[in-house]
Amino acid sequence: MRVRAAKGNAASTKGDGVSDEESAEPHHGTGHRARLRARLLGGGAEALADHEVIEYLLMLAIPRKDVKPLAKSLLARFGSLAGVLNADAKALALHPGMGETSAAALKIVALGARRLARAELSEAPVLASWQTLIDYLTIDMAHLTHERVRVLYLDTRNRLILDHLESEGALDEAAIHPRNVVKRALDVGAAALILVHNHPSGSPEPSRADIQITNRIAEAGRLLGIVVHDHVIVGRHGHTSLRAKGLV
């Protein structure tokens, strides 16, 4: 009788603001969890499938529930492991079976990946570590649902001085002013810069506006000895370098 009463009370609390993750009933998947842990610790980068990576993270946040179906439903909704980890925190928390604790468990991984990639980027000249730069930008921007414009300011040895968030929104002169970009370069003592923005559509192909604003900034920089090395566009389907295309 006490078991029935406990279940009834747990179910009734959902209407009082308790999330599904907090009211999860116990399950007996300790053997499965131990096998996942052994594969994680003993294997390489591919030791776990994408849904198992999400499952393991959720296990830490929801220890008393079988979270494999939840992990698979997140993958189905957001499309990929990267899509899940980079999803909006509120959207994750409101997903059926989730909550703020579970959403935080996923978001901390994305935050850690960004910090790690940024640290690696800061250790060597950017132009000599191009793939590290692309990895960093892809982790940080490729899965955003809105446009973000950033400027990477470099010293005379092409080391990163400042990674500046210039604006959120479409790339045009309303969002990024050539004069402001060059002025900030002078303020921080930068010798060069790289423009970066993302395309939420997924395609990294540059638009006419992307090319025009890049050329305006490059021209403004030339007058004051600031070199625009490149403009990199990232998206879910890859990246594009305007310099590689001969457009800078």
C-alpha cells in the first residue's frame, strides 16, 4: 500500500512544477550503465554511438530512470549529437522527459568543448593552425539559429588578441561598421583581423552582401595598416573562406 501511495504522490507533484526528470521512477539498468561506462573508459573516440553519448550524460542527471528512449527522442528532434548539444537551453528543458537539470548536463558539455577549442587556438599563430580555427568556429557557431558576427583580432605574429562578438543578426552595415572594426583593431593594437559569421541556413556560400562588406572593411584597414586576412563563413554543411575563393 505504501508503494501505491508513493507513486500516486509522485504523479500528483508534476502538476505542481516538478519536472519529469525529478519524478522519474526507479529502474534496474545498472548492468547496462556499467557496460556503457566500461566502453567509455576503455574505448576510443567512437566507443559510444551518438545516442549513447547523450544517454550517458542524461544518466548523470536522471540516475533513477531508463534514459535511452529520451536520448533517442532528442536526437530525432534536433537531428544530430551536435544539434542536441547546441540546442537552445530552454528548448531542451521543455522537451518531454527533460528539465533544467538535464538540459544543464548537456549544455555544460558544449561549453567545455568551446573552452577547450578556444584554448587550443590561443596557443599558436592562427594562420598556422587553420584547422584548429575552423574546429573552434564550427563548435561555436555552426548550429546557431541566428546570425552571429565576430572579429578575431591578431597581433604581428598572427596570435589571437581578442575574439570580439561584433553583433547578432544579419551581416550588413547596420550590424557591422567598417570604421568601428578598424578602430577597435587600433585600440587593441591589432595588426590584422579575420571576419567570421555563420549562416543559419546551413550553407556557407557567401552572399553579395558578405563580399561587399568584407571589401569595405579590407579597404578601410589598408588605409591604416590593418590587414584583413580572411572572412570565414560557417554553417552546418561546412565552411567557406573568402580568401580561398579569391574574394578578399
